[in-house]
Amino acid sequence: MKTWLILLCGLVLWAVHFFVAYFIGEFIGETQGPRIAVLGLTLLCLAGVAALGVLLRSMRPEDDHDRWRRSAALGTLAISFVAIFWQGFPALFVP
């Protein structure tokens, strides 16, 4: 269970960001408030991904499996960081 949690933590944050951002865009409206909410959500999720990355980097792998798990998790965190940024970026420009 610990391995799955470590491997999927970034992807879960990405999924939460995706669904909440699109919920805000679809049901809240198109005024300034929802744009700020999406930007806040994006910054919060990016901070979460960064914090998880720092936490994973501080873990010392004891064997090859731990080393693989850490590197795979850091890879998914990197993908999640880019995806969350990509989804939240239009809120800066779309009127």
C-alpha cells in the first residue's frame, strides 16, 4: 500500500486539480472570482507537488526497490507539476 501511495501521490493531486478546476469553470461562472479561484487552486496544488518532491528527495532508499520507487514517484511528480501548470495557466489570460 505504501508503494502505491508514493507512486500515485502526484497523479492524485493532478486529478483533484483537474476536476475542481473544471467544476469551477463549468458551474461557478466566468467572472473574475472563478479565475482567481482556479489560480489559487493551481498554486496550492503546485505547492503540494513541490512539498511531496522535497519529502521524496529526503527519503533515503535502502535497496533497489526503494530507489526505483523514489525515482518513479519523482517522475510522476514532474509530470503532474507540468500538467497542473498547463491546466491552470489559461486562467491568467482568458478574459
